[in-house]
Amino acid sequence: MKDNEYVMNLWHETEMRRKEKEDQKNMMQKQADVNSDEKKGQNQHDFIEKTMINKKTLKQELSKSFAMKDLGPARQILGMQIVRDRKAKKLVLSQEKYIQKVLRRFSMNNAKVVSTPLAMHFKLSTKKCPSSDDEKEDMKKVHYASAVGSLMYAMVCTRQDIAHAFGVVSRFLSNPGREYWNTVKWVMRYLYGTSSLSLCFRTGKPIICGYTDSDMAGDVDTRKSTSGYLVTFAGGAVSWQSRLQKCVALSTTEAELIAIVEACKVLLWMKRFLGELGCAQERYVLYCDSQSAIHLGKNSTFHGWSKHIDPAKENAQTSPQQSDVVQSPPKVKQEKECILLPTCAWVSVGVMMLPNTVGV
């Protein structure tokens, strides 16, 4: 009995000492966390104060050499309105005023609104170019190139949703016909109904995410496919493109794979660029809606139908092997959302489904 009591007392004392040590350790950890938070807050305060001092010094030095006036925070740049909501942590770029100005210049400010950038019934071809002198004389009265150039500036800055439509109407600048002008007016009618749309950047996760798509033999004259991509960073669209492919794709898999390769080039460049800015990217996701192109890009096995696209496949394989790009089916379908890629011209619900995905 005495031995058992001695063992029990020894165990109890040991357990009490262990708990005391743990309590002391937890207390020291909490104190260290508090000190770390205070130090972090102080460092952040010092950084902000130092930044403000450097900003003030820069203004003073510039004012010595140039006649300048401080007008406060930027409100517009190159025709784009800048709206910054610091409480909501949101930055908005809009071209509403520019679009309204363009619509007034071409007398489209009271046009009937349409819901798509480009309708399916527009099948533009060089066969519809003016051939007679009367048709050519009639089209001289139309400022076709000026209208297309105005659309281009809106597309480049904030309106990625008209990228495909702009690519189509810009192919006939040398000899446009009346059908082409009707197509341009259709795009303007779409902009008239969506002029308030803007790019919105929030404080999301600083991760690159890409979306890619392509059509199949969309160009009537050359039978080339159109590939497009859209890249987002922290939830906002930062890069997009819609362009005819350089070769004629013989299958939808080949067309989608070429689009993946072009998107990977941009993603790899953006990864290096962000790394130089101190925002290193370990990996990023590229969404594609073609399962065959995804598997062909990841798997070295191919058959007779894909032998001729082996070089493009090798380019697409390079990134996954380096654990840089992860190709996946569109995540937006799983979330019951969708996006309007630069290759889409027919989506009837248009930009109503864009905000949560690409920051519009």
C-alpha cells in the first residue's frame, strides 16, 4: 500500500510540474505573439509613414523642375474613370463616358439594345465585300475604320466581352461592305445597353487564374479557328485576347489545345513578371472546357488523329511537368456560374454572369 501511495504521489507531482511548464510555455508564446503583433503594427505604421514622406519629397523635387499642381487622388486616366473605395477595398475602372461619346459620334446613342456582342446570323466573308462601283461609293460615306478603332480602344482597356466581335469586324478594314457596317452597329447597340459595366479589382487572393476556349473553323474564308484566353489576378481581369489561329485545326481537340498553348505562354510570362515584383506564384490554374485537350496535354500517349499536333502537345505538356500550370475543367460550371470568354459571341445572358468570376 505504501509503495502504491508513493507512486501515486510521485505521478501527481510530476503531472503538476508538467502542467505548470505547459502553462508557462503558453504564456510565453502568447506574450511573444503580442510582441510580434505590436512589432508588425509598428513596422506597418513606419512603412506607411515612410511612404508618405517619400511621396511628399518626390512631389517637392518634381515641382522644382516642372510647373505642377497636386489635384489629389487620380479620377481619370486615358479616357478611363477611376473610382476607389478604400472602405470596401475596391478599385473600379470605367469607360462609360467614353462609350457614350463614341455612340453620340456615330448616332447610336438612342439605338435599340441587344444582349450579345455579336449575333450568330452574322457570317462575314470577303465574298460580301463591295464589288461594284456604286457599292464602293456608298461605303465611302461610312466611317468604318474610325468606328472599329473606337471599339478597339474600349476592348483593350476595359471591355474584354467585345474582343471576339472586334476581331471579326477588324478583318475587313480595306474593303468593308454594308453587312460589315451593320455588324459594327450591332456591337455598338450592345455597348449602349452595357455602357455602365466596368472592371473591378478587390483584395482577393493574389493568384493567377486563366480561362481559355476556342471555336471550330469559325472563319468562313480560311476555315481557321479563333482561340481566346482571359487571365485574372486577385479576382479581376488583367489580360485577354481573341485571335485567329495561325494554322487550320482539323478537330476541336486540336483547336482547344492550340488555345491552351497560347494561354500558357501568357501565364508563364505573368508568373515571371509577378516574381520580379515580389509576388511569387507557385502554381496557377488554367480552365478549359475540353476534356480531350486536357488529357492530351497531360498524357504523352497519342493516336493517329493527334500525331500531327504532337509539337503543340509537347508545348502544352511542358508547364504541367514543371508543376506550374494545372489544367482543369471549368470551375464556374461547378459553381453554377459562367463567364463570357473572348471567343464567345452568342451568350444570350451576356455579362450578367461575369461579376463574380472576372471582376466586372
